[in-house]
Amino acid sequence: MNGLMKLDRIDINILVQLQKDGRISNVNLADAVGLSPSPCLQRVKRLEQAGFITGYEAHINLTRITDSVTVFTEVTLSGHRREDFMKFESAMRDVDELMECHLITGGYDYLLRFITRSIEHYQEVIEKMLDAQIGIDKYFSYIVIKSPIMKSSVPLRSLIGKHNSVEFGV
């Protein structure tokens, strides 16, 4: 192979179907994408080996298990050298309650999403981060009241556009 992998419309359809249901049987997946089971399984294995499929997971209905609070936090660092960002990101990897960490443009440096037991628990997490002296200059918190729309799959067909195939370096 020349280092490029070409995804055709069937590969893309396989990815779309697996995002909808990662537990779909190979027979049903093959039927949904218009293949026989054996070539479908070969394509799935190829997509996994090439790193297009990085895992399969269960979506948990947290409200059935416990109360929780989702908080978005804007963080501004006191320093803006490469090592300041590396230090902050390294520390964030160890925060269990942190669900997302995004380095962004605009008026602050990071947008974080936490899930905690309560507002008090969130405050404990933030205070521990501040005590760790990982370069936080200031932060602003936004407590989520309601999440009427949450999606777990990406709109592959929309992102790829009208292309029937796409080449990727592997």
C-alpha cells in the first residue's frame, strides 16, 4: 500500500451504521450496507486495523444510576508558553470528573466539561486543581440546567460531503 487508504461509500456507510449501533451483528450490518457478511466483516476489520474505528462503547443513562451535575468551565492560564499548556493538559488527564478538554481561540484558553455528583463536588474538584498550581489564572463556571440535544455520533455524510470516496494517510 502507498500509505493512503481509500474509503468508499460502503466504508462510510459501515462507519455510519456502527456509530448508530456498535453491537449490530455482522449479518445485519452487511444487509444495511448492501454486502454479504464475509466482505463486510473484512471491511470492518480493515477499518479497525487502519484506526478509523478506535473502539466500541456503551452509552450509560446516568440519570438511572445517580444524580449528577454537568458544568462547563472556561479556563485562562497565567502563562502561555508551550510548557504551560503541556503542564495543564498533563494534569487534566488525571481528573476523573473531566469529560472533555478543548484548547480554543477567543477570550480564554480552554473549555472543559465536567460531570460531578453535585455543585459542591464540582467546587472540590476546582479547588484541588487550583491547589495543584498547574497555571490556572482564572476560571468561569456554567452549570447546565438542561441538555435537550446531545449527540454521540458525528455526521459523517455531511462532513465528507458529496464525495463518493475519500483518501486518508495511514
